[in-house]
Amino acid sequence: MAWRGTLSRSVKEIRVLFCQSSPASAAAREFVKKNYGDIKSRNPSLPFLVRECSGVQPQLWARYEMGVERCVNLDGLTEAQIDKKLEELAKAGESAKAK
């Protein structure tokens, strides 16, 4: 998980949206509970926003330079799969900067 330490170089903001009580959002809630502290300690200046909204489908958003955003639906994913999606979003930001 060395990529977590360089997250703020490729991503300008991370947002996680989920429902407080929905079973579909359970893995997203657990992911935030278990990983928020580690991600913030490695990237203290990176905005990592957690948004709870009743009935919303779990989503992971990444904002890159020049306001470009990408979204991933987290419905049905495990915590490990959510972590992998975040890594993919980070790598997408790195490749966009290389162009």
C-alpha cells in the first residue's frame, strides 16, 4: 500500500458517499472506519470528505487537477475491492499528469 503515501500527488480530493444504515453501504462505512486515519496520516493536506446521506448508493469520487472528477459505484464491493478502486483512481490521476 505504498501508493497511499503518494495519493495527494495525483488526487486533489477524495469523497466517499454512503447511507448511514443501508446494507449496500456497509462495506463503504467499514472502509472509512478502518482506513480514514491511515490515509489522512499519510496525506495530511489531502481533503478526504465523508458524506452520509439517507438512501444514497455508495460512491467513491476523486477530483484531479483542473476540476476533472471520476466516480466509482461501490455497491456490492468488499472493503478490499474498495481499496483497489481507490488505488485505480490514484493511478488514473498519475497517468493524466504524465500526459
